[in-house]
Amino acid sequence: MKKNGILILSAIIIILFGIAVFSNVQNQRYENKKEVHVITSLTEEQYQKEKKFKTKGYTIENPNVIVDPYGISPLTALVLFETEDKVSPKVTITGKDELTTYTHTFSLSKKHELPIYGLYADQENKVVIEYEEEGETVSKELSIQTDKLPENMILKASVSKKTEKLTNDLYFYTPSSIGYTTAYDVNGDVRWYLKNYALWKIDRLENGHLLVSTERLINSPYYMTGLYEMDLLGKIYTEFSLEGGYHHDYYEMENGNLLVASDDFNNEDGTVEDYIVELDRKTGKIVKRFDLKDILPMEDGKSENWTSYDWFHNNAVWYDKKTNSITLSGRHQDAVVNIDYESGELNWILGDSTSWGKEYQKYFFKPVGDNFEWQWSQHASMITPEGYVFLLDNGNNKSKVKEEYVKAEDSYTRGVMYKIDTKNMTIEQVWEYGKNRGSEFYSPYISDVDYLEKDHYIVHSGGIVYVDGKNSNQPAGFSKDATLVSDTVELINDEVVFELKLPTNNYRVEKMSLYSDQEKFKLGEATRLGSLGKTEVEKEKFNPFVSTKKIDDDYKSHKIEITKEIDRLVVKGQFLRTNQVKIVLYRNMNWKYYNVVISKKPYTALCVDIFTEEEDENGIMVTKYINLDSLIGKYSIYLEIDGVLYNTGEYVDF
């Protein structure tokens, strides 16, 4: 008994000693540390702004007018007031003429929160609000002053038009180089833009809201964390985060779900832009995945821009209900591909079959009819209501055979429509626009087509690049001192009714009304759905005693910047390719090591050059994201550079 008592006492002493050591180590790890700088999310910023919006006590005679209420949409305002009876206000935003004057009638209510869109920059805008109350018309004219456009806003628009054949819809552009997500009216005036980066596709959902990319990168050079569902005020209703991020395109299905061009950054081949997911709009969960590596051969049909890293380069997603299929656009294989929605099996391939394997020849079409041409490095493929394949044929090289390549100055870009017969596997070209324009309409990358209705289309040659006065085959991001042009043409029955040229490159354009009858403005905190996933830990080890070094000049030379976002830790720094770098998170004597890859990918299709990996004699500026999934609590932050473990003096609290 005495011996057992001694053993128990010894065990207690050891445990108490361990607790003391543990507490001491923990205190040392957090002593004199500061919390890492927290970047407030856009959704949280908006919610805080909304708390200051007031309607009560304001009347039509003295309304509460908030210009750019959410801080990212400067040519908008929110007008707040109350009425004793339920009324249906009508707003009129006065333009320069009838086609640039906009009206919208809101639903019956006593409490009025009226979004005002389509203001001109740098002037007092005349906005009239009127409604019927007790048999009389109540009218109030507001004067709303706006700020100047940013200095780097693209202003030199060239417009030609046939006014009598146009509506007062606007042309919404997303940028590929310098510029903003912007809407121009038929006069070429800016009537709306977003201050934050919203890249890739911009379109209106069935509920009237816009769907645009987030402004946050998930991976270089242009893969974004996901999508915002927002209105033109810039008010975000839902943020969707995806583990593989978002690029290029999405499609809203009949059930409300989204087909999204995404990535699988953890795939064994290390490839990108060959992965499609279906996102449940209600839950943010991924309910279906399509990996093109399981469907297509990676080595077949190579275009000039093919790389093992970006072998397919999907830039379009389109679902066709009639055939229950998905149509995709592989720029780097010059191939439009159609797969079965249920099984993911290959249905057909549209393009030149040269350099494709024998077993895949059965999936290609045989041309019939006159004046037929294949498409090259295409974009924006879709299926029209007639069942035609409509796409933007960029026209790069016009051959799979290098010796037969057509020079940029002899090339052209087209909008083209094909009629396909999947039973007999024949294809006929039924419509085109752009060939007659020659090289002045040649875009070696990006660009778009839109089907508005039968015989009413938009063809957008958004990536025209000149170097030393000659057409270039390279995207703007690869050329210094290039002259850029974006040329958008609207056609009705083959007649050009509108053309807008801008001195920049734009990825896509959508023609949309300023207001939507389906859109309902609503105050409240944004919903955040989905996840960026769990960041892979290279190694983990348990050790209460680890030697670390304080920050010195060598550490400072790497220009380290550490911040925390709502769902991840962000570490930026400049390193040489030879540096071995790891981010280390410490908690409860446990060390998590995250590897930082120092490299620059072999991009051949830099569709957006707003974000770049800068490199000079001091190395490459790289960013590492560590997602909070599975990380809970407080972690001390360390950085290991070439075997030396630096104590950053900061901690993060998830």
C-alpha cells in the first residue's frame, strides 16, 4: 500500500510538473505577440454600413438619399422614406435622350427602399420619384451628385448606331486588362461600374440579381475563391466559396443550381481548367463533379498554346435541357466538347480532328455544305434554342500543322453558328460574322458571343492586340507597350445596328436592362455558403521545445506580409526559386508545417492580367493561403526559410 501511495504521489508530481512546463511553454509562445492584422470581409463591411441606414422619420419631401451605399458601386444611390398608405413609387433617371433615360416601378409598400441605378459620373443627376396617393399624383425631383470616374477608367469610347433599332438596355463588360466591370449606354457613356474586381462572366440570375466573381484569389494567376450574388448597388446577398475556386464561366440551371468552371488543385497531374462542378445554391455544397481528364485524352489535338499544366483550358459551360448535356470549350485543343449530364460520358467533339487518336475520330463531325471553316482557340460556346452550336471563333493560326499557321495580320475572328446532326455526325456552317472585317477584328484570346433572340446577336472581339502597329498573336499580358482594342458589334438580321469600340481588352459583354422586375432589394446580412476546403499539412510534430530565431534583416528582405481574412490566413513574400519556405502554426506543443511553392507557371493564355506573379532579381512575389477549415483556436505563426525557423511575433485566432 505504501509503495502504491508513493507511485501515485510520483505520478501526480509528474503531471503537475508537465502542466507547469506546458503552461510555461504556452505562455512563452504567446508572450509579447500581437494578433495578425484582420482584413474585414466585404460582406461584413456591408452589414456594418446597413446598420446606419435609416428609413423611419423620412418622407418623400425629405428622403434619406445615400449615394454609393455599399462603397463599391459609385453610380448608384439608395433612397429611403415612408408613406402613410401603401403606394407604388415610379423612379425616372434622366438621361441625355429617350434611349438613355430609365424608369422603374416598385411594388406597393409603406416603407420604401428604392435602389437608384444608372447615374452619370461627376454631375448632378435628375431623378424623379412619383406615385399615386388618394387619387393624386405625388412627385419629387431629386438632385444626386456623383464623383468623377477613376483616372484609370477607360473613357475613349467610339460608338456607331442605328438608334431606331435599339432598346435602352446597357452593355455590361468585364475587364481583361486595365479597367473595371462597367456598363455603357447606347451613347457610350458609363452608367454603372464596380470598384472591386469582378472578373469573368457577368450575367443576371432568374431572381434578377447579378452573379460575379469574388475579388479574392484562391490561386494564381486569376482563379477566384468563388462567386457573389449581388445587385447593382453592390449589395451582396450570398457569397459562394468553392474548394477549387472559380474561373471563366458558370451556368444557372433550371433548379437554381450552378454549373461552375472550377479546378481540382490537388489532382495528381497538377493540371488546371479541366474540372466542372455543380453547386447547390441552397447549401453551397458540391453535388456533382466532372473531371475532363477522365473523359478526354490530354495529349491529343494540341494547339500552339497547349501545356501539360493547362492542356484543355475550359472557358465555357453550357447546359442544354433538350439533350440533357453540357457543352464545354477547350481552347488549347481547339475543341468544343459535349458530355452527358448524367454519366459524364463523351457525346461529340466539334473541331478539326487532326492529331486526335483513332479511337476518338468517331466523335467528330464531317463538314457538309459550302463555305465551311472550323473554329480555332474558341470561346463562349453555347447551344441555341434551335439546337445550333454558337461560338466565338478566335481564329488563332487556323491549323493544327505548324507549317500551315496563318499569321496574325492575316487572320480574323468570327462569331459562327453550326448546325449539327448527331445521328449522321455531319456539321454545316449556317451563319458567321467577322471574316469580312479581316485582321482589324482579330482577337487572339478572350471574347464572346451572345444570343439575344433569333437573328439578333452580339459578337464581341474583346482581345485585339497590336504591337509595333501589327496584329499580335499574344494576349495583352505578354506584350509590353501594346495597343489594345475591344470591339463589340450588335446585329439584327445581319445588319450592324450598334458598335462600341474601347481602347482596352474586355473578357465578356452582356446586354441587359438596368432594372429587373424579378429583383427585390432587401436589407440584411449576406449568407456565406460553401467552403475553400482544408489546406494540406506537409507534416505535423509534437515538441514542447523548438529553437526559433527573431526577425532579422534577412527575414525583412523577403517583404513578408501576414493577414487574416474571414476564412483563411494569407502570407505573402518574395523568395528566390531556390528558397525552401514553410509556414508553421503552433498550438499546444503541436507544430503544423505548410509548404510554400516558389514557382511561376508556364502560362500561355493569360486571360486576365490584372493579377500577376511579379518576379525580379530578388525573386517571385508569392502568396500562400491556409484555410481555417479544421483549424480552431489560437495559433502562433512562424516562418521557416531555408531551415531557419523565424518567430514572426504574431498569432492568428480562428
